[in-house]
Amino acid sequence: EVELIESGGGLVKPGGSLRLSCAVSGFTFSEARMSWVRQAPGKGLEWIGRIKTKSEGGTTDCGTPVKGRFTISRDDSRNTLYLQMNSLKTEDTAVYYCTTSFSVAYRGYWGQGTLVTVSS
Amino acid sequence: QSALTQPASVSGSPGQSITISCTGTSSDIGSYNYVSWYQQRPGKAPKLMIYNVSDRPSGVSDRFSGSKSGNTASLTISGLQAEDEADYYCNSYTSSSTYVFGTGTKVTVL
């Protein structure tokens, strides 16, 4: 059974940092491009960024709202995806999902999401 | 990168067909066949319904179909059922090597 389990969410002050994790099981993690998507309360989906596989160079692409503040990384030995979030703003408050939906391999899996609240 | 444009809401009666449009630009939908559609029920994670414009993942009903013409993609739900009531989002790859979601459409089954 495929599982993607996000963790690390919580309450953080503006300007603070947080690292989210996405632990994967049930498929060969190293073969999947992984992405982060977020959804602010009552709002639509927003693509944050993705990381390619190591065999593809492991390069990352991020959307404009988070570029320079958020960093995506992966540890294939731990089957885990990370999202390092720095200089957090109140508008970063959202549920953060990891997903393989933008990967050719193992396409379409989503985690249950983890809530990040940025507030003073 | 601006969000793709979708109608805020679409409704239909059980058994009918509805179509949700998703309008982008020549820098996203118009240039790539990497359009996907997601269904999201309240409080749940999104579910991939269509990828690469018109391909369905295994397990997704064939009542769902996708197409594209120019800068506009469409999702058609035929034989509308009560369980189809949800929010639907389109997504496209862009010339900036990123992806962009649509504004979302609430589907109501009357």
C-alpha cells in the first residue's frame, strides 16, 4: 500500500522557519519526481515546487511566491521529501501536501497534508 | 505566473453532462500537453482525475474525460452522479518549468 505522510507543521511566528517532511512507502521513492502543493484556508490549490530524481540531476523548480525562501530536498536513503521554509509570512498559512502527481513514475499519490500556521 | 481561469461554479442534474473550462495562455496550456485535473472533496486531499490532457489513471471512471483546444482545456463529466459533487482544479506545465493551478470550480449536482 502506498503512503505519503507529511509531518512538521505547526504554529510559527512571521519571519520564522519550519521544515516539513514527507515520508513515503509502497513504491520506489528514488524513481519519483516529488512535488509540494499548498492550500490556504478556504482557497484554491497552489503549486509550490518539485524535485526531480537523482538520475535526472535532482534539480528543483519553485513557484514565484516561495522562490528564494523555500527549498525542496530529498533523502532517497530515508524515502523522505523535505520542504525547508524560511522567512515565513502570514500568507504562507496553509495545508501543505506532498504529491507524485507531476511525476511520470508512480503518478497521482497525495499525502493527507500538514497544517502550517504563520501568526504572531 | 497567474492562475489559470476556471468558472467558479458549474451545476447539473443527475445523468447530465457538464463541462468545466480552464483557460490559460500560450505560455502554459497552449504550448504543452501537460494538463491535469484534480477532484477535491471537503477536508480531503486532491485526487488526480486526468493527466496529459486526456489520460485517465487506473481506477478513475471513464465518465471523466479531458480535452484541449488552443489555450483552453476542458474536463467533461458525463452521466453526472451525486458523488461527483466536489471542487475541481486544472493544472498545466509552464514555459518557466513550473506548474500552475486553475482557480477552481465547484460542481453541484442538483
